[in-house]
Amino acid sequence: MQPDRSEQLARLLTQRILVLDGAMGTMVQQCGLGEADFRGHFHGHGRDLKGDNDLLSLTRPDVVRGIHDGYLEAGADIIETNTFNATAIAQADYAMEPEVAAINRAAASIAREAADRFTARDPAKPRFVAGALGPTNRTASISPDVDDPGARNTSFDALAAAYAESAGALVEGGADLLLVETVFDTLNAKAALFAIEGVFARLGRRLPIFISGTITDASGRTLSGQTPEAFWNSVRHARPLAVGLNCALGAALMRPYIEELARVADTFVLCYPNAGLPNPMSDTGYDETPAQTSALLGEFARAGFVNIVGGCCGTTPAHISAIAHAVDGVAPRAVSNPPLPRAGEGRGEGALASTDAPHPALSSRSGERVS
């Protein structure tokens, strides 16, 4: 389990814009892996495993490590674990539910080793590991049957149990923070946040939480119907260290929504859009070059919208390198006194953090930030 780095991370976020890594799936696709790579030692498994990218942390850890190294070389301050679909609910598609804890623990360990190796090279640029918790392939708020609006293919309790298993293993494997990402259904995210609180209570320690929603189209709403402001008001009780938006849209289309979130959120803001819109003729499957994506995120930074930037689908180490250069030296979005969790603070099972105590890395007097 990783030592608590909450204060260090919060302090850095007041000093400069941090860079998140880019797409894992895009890079895996470029490796041209076959069934044998995904299957590894699971010789007798009865289903095809090609496409289960999370499983590569067990069967081809060298591939996952190489992708992390590419993003760290490009300048990423924070790398995400290879666990976007590493919950029992999502892994049911491959009948790999029994391996969920091992997948998450291995993925966190691989990322931890890579981050520590790069931190040792340059201690002035510490690297962090975000334990990624994706949305799952089921939704608690929306019916999968157009003829039955009340139908559901999962429940809050099932989601919470799945998230608890994954989150616990990510912490045990060495994650510095937990990232509840690509939130299209806020009830799914609430199940994840509830589960995380239970994990923190069990372990007797807290980690920072990032929460990132997904605006699905020009309606400016999540799939479950929330605007950015409504989304923030639905998750702010968890006192995340950062809240933001990712996926679905490129930066150009995401701009008004990240601006709205930056206006209302009283915590740090992250943004990691896709590399534009899907384009099957492109090498990465998306239409924006590194120069285009980085120019847009650089403008977000100069406009004072963001504290953390990175890339989602279609982005590569080249995109992240260009983004890192685009925000270098740009002041981070100012946050006077966000309601952040106290480092190491334990709470009761499933309890939600109160909103009245400032983070110890920030001054409780007059909102001044401690450098």
C-alpha cells in the first residue's frame, strides 16, 4: 500500500497545471495483439479473451508497462491504471469475474513501479498513480429495454459491491488516488463513491478522489440527463480533490461544458477530452493531431478553466507531450479553499465526508494557499 501523498498532490495543484496521461485502449490497439497475448496462462478458459485490455495486466504486463513508460516520457504527472473495465460487472462479458481483484492489484502495481522509476530519475517532478474506476457496461438509471422504462440490468447494491472489490485492490496495489471516470450515469458514480467510502473505512485511511463526467453530445448533458452544474451538485458531497469531464467529445465541443464546471466547482478541475471525433481513416481512429488537441487545451489553461489536463480516446504519447508543452508555465485555475478531505481521515462504513473542514495543504484562514 502506498504512503499517503494527499498533501503533496494538493500542494502541487496550487502551483502548476498537472498533466494526466492519454488513452490506454488506443495504444493497446496499436500493439496488434492476438488471442494468445490476452489469454496468457488462462489456457482452459472457455471464452475468447481478445479485447479484454484489463486482463493484459496479468498476461502481458510488459505491454502495459511500456504504455505507461511512453506517457511518463511524454511528461505525464499522473498515469491511470489499466482498469477501465476491471469490475466484476464488466468482466462478466469474458467470464473473468474471479480475476478482478488480481487484475486491479497487478495493474496498480505495474503503474506504481513505472511512476516510482520516473520519480527517482527526477525527484523534482513526482509522478502519481490514479486507480481508474470506469462506468461499467450497465446503468442503474436507464432502462436497457425501450418497451419497459422501469427495467434495469443492474442495481445500486451490485454496483457498489463491484466497485468496492476493485477499489480495495487498487489501493492495495499502490494507487495514490482513485479516479471515478467517464460517468454517464451519476447513480453509477454514487455507487462507486459509496463503495469507496466503505473501502476507506475498512482500511482506516483515505485517498484523494477525482470524479470525471461525460457530456455525451451537443445537448450538454450526461446520458442520465444532467448538465455539468447538476452533475457537480450530485457528487460534491464526496469532496473530491478534482472534478472534471472526459471522453465522448473533443476539446472544441467540450469547451462550454468545462467552462460551466469551472465556474461552479469549488475544487480543482480536470479535463481530458478525446482527440476530436472518430475518424476511421486516422491512425488512432480520431481526427485531431497532437498540435490541434494541445492548442485547444492550452487555450483552456490560459482561460483559467483547468488544473489538470490530459487525453482520452485517440490520444497518444505525442498528444500528451504536446499538451504538456502547451500548459507549461500557465498558471493553474485558482481555487480559494476547496472542501477537500483530510489526509488519512477515517470514517464510518459508507459514510460521506462532511464539507466543513479544509484540506491540511490549504490554509484555513482567509483562503490563502500554502506553497
